[in-house]
Amino acid sequence: MAEHIIVVGKGGVGKSTTSANLAAALAEAGHRVVLIGYDPRWSATATLRGTSPLLPVPEWQNGDVVPHYAVGFKGALCIEAGELTIEGETSRSAELLYHPLLVRHRPNFIVHDVAWEPGASFLLPPASEGVPRLLVVTSGDMTSINVVNELFSWLNTVASSNCRFSGVVINNLKGPLYESIISDFVSRTGTVVMASVPHSVMVSVSDFYNQTLIEAAPWSHNAYAYRKLARQIEDSAVVPRPVYLNGEELANWARKWGEIISELETGVVRDGSSI
Ligand SMILES: Nc1ncnc2c1ncn2[C@@H]1O[C@H](COP(=O)(O)OP(=O)(O)O)[C@@H](O)[C@H]1O
Ligand SMILES: [Mg+2]
């Protein structure tokens, strides 16, 4: 049975970059991989499918809206299913998993690049598919940390029994300060950082080439970070389930970091004496 990895986080934090590179690293390691994107702009699989054109999934018998597919890097099956998740069509995305195209592919891993924040309409795979794993992507800013906290809340309530946790990926890191901020938040919630991926101009290069970093820049620091992430996913690394912070706890935590950052920026410590 395939392992389902559900990649979530605020819009723009790097979910598609993470999903495609994780899928590429798993495929490079010899796994049979499917990457499913749920963004109607078909952006999720662009780097993994490269120059292979997206074609309508054949023999689609689940309504007029047809998902598209291509075979990409190392035989990875790329599917764009964004149209299936627009309002009223949510349930159709589950039908994909039983389509002959996917079944014949016999995937070990299905990576779901979910254009999704808590409260939106993505459905977890049906229980017959086993318990999926949630991988949360964030950058260093407070708005994406807020979404992480909401996802942790969702994981402890709605998805407390039908979803496992695979850790946090910090993406687009612009320096050690931001790594400290997120690491502190993650340890405050009792869990762990799975991967730290720096900001890199090579990500744009790979976007322009329509290739993942694994393909376009195989020796880059970021490619190694994705291979390491893939190994932890392969090994089903045990990750502590996070708690979430209530409004007051989150505000206190954020204020502490606001003070630290302004002290660093201004060189003035809280009691007024300069450093
Ligand atoms: N580590 C990184 N370094 C530099 N640019 C990045 C990095 N990760 C993502 N990006 C860029 O940020 C933008 C948003 O990334 P994307 O993966 O599409 O986010 P999401 O899928 O969460 O909306 C893209 O233009 C991508 O190239
Ligand atoms: Mg995306």
C-alpha cells in the first residue's frame, strides 16, 4: 500500500517546491512515486514533469472535470487535480486514487501538494488507504507560523485519530535568526524540525528550467536537504505529535521574539542601557 504524504502550509511558503523536490528525491532513490497537485493553475508538478505535456486522464468516469497527468522525472507520475477540489467537487479527488492509471503505477509514495490552509476543502484520503502523514512547511514570518499553529490545532482535533505527523520543514530560510525563531516555536509545541532549507537563487533557476533541484542542481545544498528529508520519510521517522498554542500563549511567544529582534536591530536592551 502507498504511503500518503500530505504537504500543507500557508500559500507561498514553498509547499510546491518541497513536494516536487521530495517526490524527485524519493524517485531518485528508486521509489515509485505519484505527485498530486490541487492548485487549479497546474503549478504543482511543473518542475517534476519538466517538458512532458499534461494529458487528460483517460477513461475518467467521475464527472465532466477531468484531471491531467504526465510522466516525469525517473518515471514519477504527475497529476494535476486542482479542478476536482473546487467547491462541490471535493469528493472526486478521492476517486483518483482508485483510477487504473494510479493503480497500475503501484506507487510506494503519493505526495499530495495541497493548496490548502485549515478550513479549506481538501479531504484526507479514505481510511482504506491507511493513515496519511502530514508534513507542514513554513517560512520564518509570523503569518506562516500562525497557519502552522492552526494546522497543529486541526491535527489535535479534527484529525486526531486519522492523520500522523511527519514534522516541520522550514523553507526559504534567510539566516540563522529565522531558523532560531521557527525552531523555538516548534520545540515549544513539543515537536521537531524535519528539514531546514535555505533561501537559494537555485530554486528560481530550477523553476526557469522546469526541473526540480534534484535534477537541475543535484549537488546543491538544497538538493541534499531534500534527499535527507526523503530518507526520513522512507524510514518513517517517529515524530512527536505537536500541541498547539492558545491565543494568549502564541501572543506571548511572539512578543518575546519581537523584543529579541528589535534589541538585535537597535542594539538597545530592554532596560534602556545600550550594548
Ligand atoms: N528555498 C527557496 N529559495 C528561494 N525561493 C524559493 C524557495 N522556496 C520557494 N521559493 C520560491 O517561492 C515561491 C513560492 O513557492 P511555492 O513552492 O510555489 O509555494 P506554495 O506552493 O506554498 O505556494 C516560488 O517562486 C518559489 O520558486
Ligand atoms: Mg503551490
